[in-house]
Amino acid sequence: MKKILTLVVLLATITVAAQAQVKFGVKGGLNLTSMKLSKDVVDKSNQAGFFIGPTVKFTLPVVGLGIDASALYDQRSAKLDGETVKQQSIQVPVNLRYGIGLGSTASIYFFAGPQFGFNVGDKTFSSVDSATSEISNWTLKSSNLSANVGLGFMLLNHLQVSANYNFAIGKTGDFNVVDATVGTVKNGLTGDTKANSWQLSVAYFF
């Protein structure tokens, strides 16, 4: 009986694998990043950035489920106290997706999943406020974890347009404010940062 059950499971697995589709493509888009600080000690504003890189989509059309993954060069920035903190990284999103067909030419899908980031740019930034003799320092982590949730459209089985919110899990970096006259960190003016982004992307699968 166990042998028969094993054979049935094996045949079912082979059938599902035969129906699976794997497509490769290229993906690019825009970031609108907000740098969240654990303490409101500096002025901050949103900044635009971009990302681009290869992508792959693994789809099981029988159930509408799939997985997509990408390796993206990602550039984000935020203006803090007049200094632009720029994060350059390789981002690897891995999303579980569920698609609903809208006919032969289009479909809508929802997706969510983790994103792994690896910093490839500068990790430290500083700015000086001459009026208060304060030096603000930011240090970005070498790696970070975030998550995505969003939706998109697939057109003609090749062109994909999506929008999502990417939010940090854990801190993206640290900051402190130093009194330049004595060279010490001001009491209470230390904390951590989180970089969250709205993202709009376009992908083309070959």
C-alpha cells in the first residue's frame, strides 16, 4: 500500500512539474523612500530612487500560484538635515503570488514575500550644523531584511506592471548627533533608522 501511495505522489509531482512554467526577464522601476527615525531629532524628507536587474517567474497555472525572484541593483536616498543619505544595494525579493485570469490577454495578481538586501555603497554619512555646532552621523547596515506586499497586472503573458509597499523588518542603520565643541554624543540623540518605500515596477518576460 505504501508503495502504491508513493507511486501516486510521484506521478502527481511529475504531472505538476510538467505543467509548471519558468520565464526569465528584466525588471526595473522607481522607489519613493521614507527614512523613519526612532527619535524625531532631525528633519527628513522623501527621496526618489530606482532599481533594475534580472528576474524569474515560476508559475503553476493549474492553481494560479507562483513564485517570482529578482536580483536588483537598488538605489534609495533620503534627505536628513540637508544631507542626502544614499543607500546602494543588491536587493533580492522572493514573492509568493496568486493570479486571477481576466481573459486570454491579461491577468491580475497579488504578491507578498521577504526581500534580502546587501549594501554595496557607502555605509557612513555625516552633516554639520554650523549654527548649533552639531554633527549628525548615519551608519547603514551591511545587510538588511524587508518585506513586500502589492499587486500587479500581466499583459499578453510578457509585460508585467506592479506596485507594492516595501517595509523594513528590523533597522536599516543607526544615527547619532555629536556636540562638535566637546566631541561627544549628545544625551538622548542616538537611535536607529528604517527605510520604507513605495515601489512601481515594469518587467518584461521573454
